[in-house]
Amino acid sequence: MSPKRGDRVAPPARPSEYELRFATNDAAKGWEELCRQAAGNTRTAFETIRSSPCPAPPIERQHRLKHDLAWGTHGGQRLEQWQYEVTLWNGPHAAASTSANAWNSGSTR
């Protein structure tokens, strides 16, 4: 998906940060929907994943996936998969949770 007029601009990664990229078109669409529903929480997730995609020890909202989802292959490499939980507010008394998944390549800084 090439950027076009009117699209949001993602900031470039600083030298100490990881570059985030979508693995699928569905991931890109899901991210856009997440941005619409919970912009502030999604920004927090973006900044956290970019600075530390696989924290040790895991933090409350960011943890390694388990079982069949624990590993994935990207660019011919077998990589850990992590999840960041983003809270969506659907009104003053309701909240739902969804997630943003990240690959740990260890070399994308």
C-alpha cells in the first residue's frame, strides 16, 4: 500500500528505535481502525513497541504470544511474536481490549 495524498505520515525511527512495518494488508487495515477507535492508546502502543518490542520481563500490556502463535516466519527468519493490548473505550462505563502484534527481529534498529 503506497502512501498517497491525505494519508497520515508516520515519523521515522530514531537511531535507538525499531522500524515498525506491517506484515499483511489486513494488519494495515486493522491498525487504521485501531487508530480511529483509540488514538491515544494506539499512540502509546506504537511508542512502546517501537522502543522495546520484546521487553524483559514482559510488562502488563505487552507479552509474548503462546502456543501456536509464539513463533512466526518473516523474511525467511523464525521470530518470536509479541502482543500489546490496547484498551478501547466504547462509552463512559465500557471498555474492550484488542491487540497489536509485533515480530521480534532483533536487528531492525
